[in-house]
Amino acid sequence: MIVEINAHSELPNGWVQANLGDVVKIRNGFAFKSTDYLEDGVLLIRQTNLRYKTINLEGAVYLPKDYAHKYKDFIVANGDILVGMSGSIGSLCVYDLDTPALQNQRTGLMIFYNPEVKSYVRYFFETLKEYLINMAKGVAVQNVSALEIESCSMPLPPLPEQHRIVSKIEELFTKLDAGVDALKKVKDELKHYRQSVLKHAFEGKLTAGWREANKGQIEPASVLLERMKEERKKALGGKYKELPTVDISDLPELPEGWAWTRIGDISEIIRGASPRPAGDPKYFGGDIPWITVGEITKDSKMHLASVSNFVTKAGMEKSRYIESGTFLLTNSGATLGVPKITLISGCINDGSVAMLGLDETLKKYLYYFLTSKTASLRRINQGAAQPNLNTTIVSKIEFPLPPTDEQTVVVKEIEQHFSLGDKIEIDIENSIKQSQRLRQSILKKAFEGKLVPQDPTDEPAEKLLERIKVEQEKRANESKWTKKITKKGRKKKGAV
């Protein structure tokens, strides 16, 4: 969001229209070579490290310790303000570490001619991000120059008013931030709430009242289980292999009418397959849906209704074709253990298994049960570098089976509780977005001179600019003198 500030309106008394370059110089970083990167040494601040109010050290790289002296003109110290000039354009960050770092190319550092305007400029800069993104240039990577940033127009109030504005902004932002933090905590608690709902569901606690009301009228799950096994025997013939009876000695006690069973007792489990080589036009680019792990895990919905990639008939022959309504479970890598029910027919790759022969009620029940077990499935240790659930392991997954009618009630109870949680989460997201709008509204008022009252006794901003200009010229002259002395020294050293 661009905050329009005094574009066509009169500034308050004592204010002046200035450019950022009148009060701050943007110093570009140095193009350090990636071949110099180390795992320890002097921290290098890159685009990916910029995070509002702090430094993101995830994926941080370092340079040799002697670079701190060798490239001392690119040192970043505690309290310095950095801005993204490429990729993370306009992202602002206050360097908050005590140990000095080095500044990479396309990461701008703000050098203030008068440090007292620092906080005011930092808050004003929050209104410029979208404007800078829109003015960015470049084909492969968009970027803005230091000169373009310095040329941004900025309303400048008297220095005492700047301090009042900053104080008021910080007061209001502190309250907003506290509210947002509280909302985020509630959002985190919703995750625990959903896990608690699932836990109670598969312990039979959510349907205890229903069981009591229907006591004596419910077919036990043991009868259902035997019927499913007989149906599988008829369907598979000689291929059917009955698993040993479940050892319940270490399993929790179940409600009356429930039974412990395994996925392999009630379903035929098959693994997907992937045509090789990947991307071969002989196999890929046809019109048959290609159901990959990425498609299964792209959202948290129960059903998969569409995919973005397809295979040819030749690709289908090298893969595993499944019909619409098939229950899938991802079986390898970091996204292992994610269930999904397809609403489309297509081919599944070797990153998932399909469970065949499940009725609609049991599919939904198993979807929620396996969702509750995703974390524990990822902890299964097979002594391999990458976790993997083969068909044997999947077939041995134990789960509590309620009677058919109770399965329906369990699913209904879960979805009612989840629906309440979803509504709360939507309200939280809307409130967080509203806080962002309030933040922008506060900034807009601040830089229009409407957030705090003006004081006619304040020294006009014009006088402040005059002093800053003197300081700017002084530094420029000092820089020229330093370069001149350095140049003379080099000539004298090389004379014969």
C-alpha cells in the first residue's frame, strides 16, 4: 500500500518538502564473491537477511575475519538501518547485533547527516516500499539504485515535532503490536485445539453421548471388521493374505463396540510409480492427470480436485493409474504422512501409496486419523537418510475402528469443531489485516501533520535543512581531502 502524503496539499507551518537525499545518503554494499563464503567469521548482510526490526540469520553466510579491516568502508554496526535494493526491494531492517558485519551489494545502508532525524526517516520509509517496487527496473532481477531512493519526496517537519511524531507512532504501534501478538498466540492455540479434538475423537470421547443414547442398537466394529475381511477375500482370491491378530497388550483401551485393526486388514495398498527420465516428452505433457506429492501437499484440504501437470498414455503405462475417489498417503521425504482423497482419476508417482477398497465413510474417518498421526509417522526410523513408508509399513499402521454409524458421527463431530476453529482463524486473519490498515492510517496522519499538534515556537524545518546541508558539505570536503592525501601518498611511495 502506498501512503499518499501531501502530494497536492499544503504542508503545515514550519514544514518543508524535501527529498530523502537531503537528510540521508544511501551507501551501496560491496559485491563479495560467493567463493569467499565461510561457515564462520564476519557476518555478511545480504537481501535474505533483512527482516523488519531485526536480522534474519537463517541461511546466513560469513567472510574471513580480516575482511572487517580490508573492507572497513562496508562495515555495518549496531543501530544501522539497512534497506533492500534488489529482490527484497524496500524491505527495512535495523541491525540489532553487537558484532559488526559487512554489507553486501544491493543492500543499502542509510548514512544520516543528522542522527536526530533517524527515527522519523525510518518510519517514513515504511510508506515507500510499494512505490520503490513499482519504480524498480531490471529483467531477471528487479532493483532500485541509491539515487532513486534518495530522490524520493519526503515532508519534513521541525525537529521537535519529528520527536513528538515518533513518540506517538511508537506508542500506538506498541499497542497494535501487542494486539497482533495476542492474536497470533490464539492462532497457535488453535493448532493445539485441533490436535486435542482429533485425540478425543479417536479415544471415543467426542461420541460418548451418542453411544450411550444408542446403546444396544449398534453393530460392533468386530463384526464389521470380519465382514470387510470376507469381502476382501472374495475380491482378491488367492492374492489375499491375512495379517496376524493385532497385539493390543500395549494399546489404549477402546470404548465398547470399537476394535483395533490395521490398514492392511481393511485395504489393499499399492505404491505409485514414476516414468523415467523425468520430464521426457514421451511420458509427460499429455492429458492424463499427474498426481505428485507436491499436488497432494499443496494445501490442507481433504480432497484433491485438480492438478497442473499431466502425462501421456506411455507415461501412464510406466506409472500407477487410480480412479476418482481413491485414498492416497504420501510416503517419503519431508512431506511424508499427508493423506488426501482424490476427486479425479489419474496417475500417482512413487511418492505416495493408494489404499483401495475403502467405503466413503471410512475414507473420511481415516483421513482425520492419519492427519492426527502425520508427525509420528515422520518419526519412524528405518535407518535410512530419508524417511520412507513402504507398503508393508503402511499396512501395519494400527488404528481404532468404531462401528460404521459411529464413524459418521465421529467425522461430523470433528468437522463441527474444526469449522468453529476455522471461523475463529478467519476472524484472526481479518483482525491482523485490519491492524495493518490501522498502521498505515497512523503513518498517513503522521506525515500529513495530523497525528500530533504543531508548536509555533518550534524552529522551522528549513533551518534544520540548512544545518544538515552544512554538515553534508563538510563531509564531502573531508572525503575529497582524504582522497587527495591518499593519492599523494601513493605517488610518493612509487617515486624513484
